[in-house]
Amino acid sequence: FGDHLRRILAAVSRDAELTVAVRQLLRGDRCGQMDFFRLRSAGIVGGADASGARFRCELYGTFLRRHLA
């Protein structure tokens, strides 16, 4: 499972806009609608729209917080 988490981190880290969006979510803020759809397409977040965005599992949030916050 560690490889999976590292791939997610690498994908987010390669894109400055997604990194900002993930950091916003980690702070409890909203991310932009386009960033939300990109993160949802990647399977990182769930929800119907940016206002309800949440990490698909607690582990994703914990791991990304450790490496991006």
C-alpha cells in the first residue's frame, strides 16, 4: 500500500495547482471546482462538488498532511 500512497504523492507534487488544492483541503478550506474534479478523477477525494470535497479515506489525508503540510 506504501507504493500506492507514494504514487499519489508524486502525482500531486508534480502539479503545483493540485498541491495547492490538497493543502487547502488539509486546512479545511475549499479547493477550486476544476481542481476538485481532477482530484476526484484521480481517486484522491470524494464528494459531489468542491464544497463537499473530502479525502476518500483517512489514510490519504494523514499521509498527504505528513508530506505536504
